[in-house]
Amino acid sequence: MYPKNKHIICVDGFKMSVQANESAYCTPRITDAESYTAVEVGYPSAEESLLLPFAEDLERPTQTVYGWVPTTVVALVCAKHGGIVEGALPPGVPTFTSAQCGNA
């Protein structure tokens, strides 16, 4: 069993799981990398257009996994939803808090 990051919760309530380990769809595909360039996103709380190109099942955008999502895309998603108020991102994913997105 691999340690899992807590789900990301953004200012506007958007939630998603962001994982990276040797069993996840990420780059590099190892556990405890110093930094990742792509990560696995799972089960977002709402359809997110920035993630759709990476969807495993386009018919069920909130009930699917998004593989090898570039870390920059994850950062953009977080910023689009007002920044992160709770949760954790794998190393290498730029982190934007609500204060950094102008929501302090």
C-alpha cells in the first residue's frame, strides 16, 4: 500500500485526488521521487476542461482517472479554482494557496 495524498480542496469547493507513486499514472513512475513532471488525478468533484484531454473515461468525467497530467496543468486547475485550502500535492507540482491567488 502506498501513502496517499489527501484530496485537494480549492477555495470554490472543487476537489480532486492528486497522486504519484510506482502504481500511479505519473512520471517518473516511482514512489517518493524528488519531483514529478506528471501525476495522476482522480475523481474530480466537477467536470474540468483543463483535465479532459487526460481522461480515461470521457463519458464519466467525475468518476474516472486522469493519467499523466502535467504538473503545470494541475497547478493551473488549482489556480483556476481559487487556490488550495486543504490537501497535499506530490513534489514538483507548483502549489498555489488561496492567498497567492488573491483570495486571502
